[in-house]
Amino acid sequence: MANRNWPRPLILASSSPARRELLARAGFCFEVVSPNIHEPDGTGICDIRAYVAELAWRKAAAVALGIAWGVVLAADSVGWHGGEVIGKPRDRADARRILQRLSGTEHELWTGVCLWLRPEDWQIAWQEKSRLFMRPLTESELESYLDTGQWQGKSGAYAIQEQDDPFLTVLEGSVSNVIGLPVETLQRIWNWLGCAWAESHQSPNHRS
């Protein structure tokens, strides 16, 4: 299991089924506590990196204050195109507008992540970028995709398929980041925390 060397419970501060699936497949044991915060629509944002960092921190803080012992994991993913936030569509018409804008262009997907250790209130935060190309969509392809409903609740109005996505190509960064959680980086940091914990709790008789 991914957290075999790190005894603290992991609490996922997210209601996203995709993030839960990514964590479970990576071998993490975790609980889910959904944060209850207002998420802004990103209007007027100029610094996308600072924006996703703030959102992830706010989600972590909303859950961490109710946790006595453990590690809270929060993340927020947002699309970025032409210097503007591309958030979650309000309805089908808004999803169509977003996809028509992204069709035939490159855009970025940014994810902010925050690990909040309790009770020390130490925080480890980072932001990751993936760069994608969406091939031009025909009108029939666009309507067929909208009919699936997969755009609902998704930044950029899409849910990428991990293998051979028919519309999207990841040019830079990880697919897991596009889905909503950069698992590869999380595993490296989690393993580092586990090794640091093991070292700090090593018996003095076994230290060199």
C-alpha cells in the first residue's frame, strides 16, 4: 500500500469521484470529508498558479480544523486559456461555449494541491500544470459529447479518457493532473514523509 510507512490517516477533502478513484488505484487508504466552501468562478484572475493554490488551501483548511490527527489532502483543478480561467460549465449551453472556445487550440490545466498535517498545522503545497491540445470538433461530435453529460462538474467541460482520448492530447504534464490530482508527485511526497517519519522514530540503538 502507498502509505505503509506513514501511520497517520489520510483524509481527502474532496467530493470528486475521480480523485477518489485515482487515490484508490494508487494504493492509498483514506477517508473522505467534503469541504463546504464557496468556490469563485475565477472572473478577473490574472495569476492562475496563485488562484489554484489559494483554492486548495481553503479546501484543506475547511476540513483540517475538524481533524485532531491525520493528513488532509485537498486539490483544485482549473483550466486556463487565453489568460482567463476556464471553470465548470453552468449548463449545457455554457459547456458548448467552452468546448467551442477550446476546439482546435492548446490550453493549460492547473491543479493546486495542499497537504495539511494535524495537529502541527504544517502544510505542503504545490501546483502543477498540464498542457493540452483539443483537436477541432465537428458540430455532430460536439452535440454527441454534450449528450453524454460528461461535461457536468468538470473544469473545461470535459473528462479526459486516460487511454486514447478521441479529442484531447496531453502535450506536457501528467494525465492524472488533468483528471484532478497529480498522483505521481503525491506519491513521491508521501513516500518522503514516510521515510522522514521512520527515521525520526528509529531506535537510538539502530542509528549509525
